[in-house]
Amino acid sequence: MDLSQLAGNAALKRQLEAESARRGLSHAYILSGSAGSGRRTLARVLAAALVCDGAEPEARPCLACSGCRKVLAGIHPDVNYTGTDGRDITVAQVRALRSDAYIRPNEAARKVYVVINAQTMNPSAQNAMLKLLEEGPAYAAFLLLTDNAAALLQTVRSRCETLSLSPVTLLEAEDYLLRRFPDKPEAEVRAAAGRCEGLIGRAVEELSGAEADESRAREGAITLLERFVGGDELSLMEYAVSLEKWDRDSLSSLFGETVLLLRSALVLRAGGGCGETDPQRLCVAREAADKCSANMLLSAVDTLEKLRAATLYNAGAGHLAGWLCAALMSEK
């Protein structure tokens, strides 16, 4: 089984290779891991393996046949995606998916349903999904992507095999990124690898420049930390209120980027080198190190990590923005 597109995760790769050789792939998987850990990459590889017709079953995906190429290009008619808009997945969407599942495949022997942010399904939607997992046609396969497998009902989890993705090492990140971005300056690639905290998707988005939200999150993190360090509660409150217009994925990115800046400040405060190469981010981190105590920085990190975790559930942007403002002002 060709899993070369997925960085790191050697144990997971061995598990899938052994399963593929022994009995073939399961009809349902939960792909669990933090944003940027490779869930979508793994889903794409598994989807290709399920519709591949160019190799022996244990060697799929071949990544060369028409089916594999269409999956990699995102145009295979038998690979369907739900939840790509970042909104909560409703029971109506799951019922529509279930209706589609009983229509036979267009080209391949299988139909594959990729559910992004599966943890956003409420109990009714999850129960509808459970019925499909239990009673769906034999040719249908399901890939449920989630930041938090525990947010799925135990009954749903019991009908799926869980594949947990782990952060990669710095060396694995550098090796993968240098191969993927051969035209980028090596120093830039290595710096991105160092900042991504083992979540290689973050570095890919940064280096590809394809995600405007990531750029907004990085800029927002600088603004948020500047206002926190500046001590102007009104300015901090005004910025927090402006975050009510952000969606949960964007807020999660913002909180994650701010945590990175706070950790750089902690390292600088302790007299170390934080490895930050962006001059503006380094300047803000140094200012935070000079003006905030270690306890203040650690408390802010804890607050933002809790907020980032809360974005995995149904907390609204307004609630998160209010929590952010109140918590950070209380730490000043």
C-alpha cells in the first residue's frame, strides 16, 4: 500500500499495510488528529485505495490508474465530501448522504463518503450515520475525520476502526517539506518545519501560500499579543469583539498561532533562542518576554489552549470571543 504521501506516522502505516495485505481495507474508519496532522491526506490516500482498479488489492492505491488520479485531483464521481464548509453537519445532510449511498457507483466498485469535522454532528445526525454504518450497502465506505474521536458516540466509534495520527518529528517534517517544496529556499522550509509543532499541514499551508485564513490567523496573533502586552483593556476588548465574525476553524488557527508566539516569548524570557525568523513576530515575542511575567505568559497559553479545544465543539464565535477577552483581561 503506497502511503508515501503521508509524512511520519510509521506505526499507523504499518497497521494499514498489514490490514490491506491480510484482509483488505475496512468499510469505515475514524481518522483522528489535530488540524494539520494529515487527516485529509490520509483520507485522500484511503479513498484512492478504495476506488483503485490498477493494481492487486494489497498494492492499492497505485496512484497511477484513472481512478487514483481522479481522487488526487478531487474529481472522482464516487468520492463524496460532506462538511467542507466548516459548519456543523446536520441530520438532513446525513440523511441526504444515506439516500445517495443507495445509488450504485458511477465508475468504481466502491463509493466513498468523506465526512470532514465529524465531531460537529449532533446526536441525531450521529444516530443517522450509525444506521448507515450498520445497514448501508456493501460497496459504500466511510471516512470520518475528526479532531476529537471522543466527541463521537460510542456506538459510532464501535462500528469504525480508528486511525490516530500523531505529530511528526522535526526531521520528518523537514524531509517531507524539502521534497514537496524543492523550489523554496531551504532556510524558509526548515523554519516552517520548526514552527508547525509537528503538524505538517500548517507548514504546507504556510509554504504554499494557498490559505488566506492562515495568513489572517498569523497577523491576528500578532495583533492579539500586542494588545494583550500593551495593557489597554479597551483595545483588547475591541479586538476580541471583532473576532465574533470569524468562524471556528479560523479562531482555532488564531489561538494556535498566538500560543506559538507566547511560547517563543517564554523561551526568550528564559534566555534561549526561540527559532522565530519572522522579524515582526520576533519583535512581538520579545516585547511580551520583557513586559510579562512567566506566570502571565503561561496562564495566557493555558487560556488559549482551552479556547482552541472549545472550537472543536459547538461553542459560538461570540461566546469564544467573550471568553477570550474576559480571561486575558483577568490575567493582566
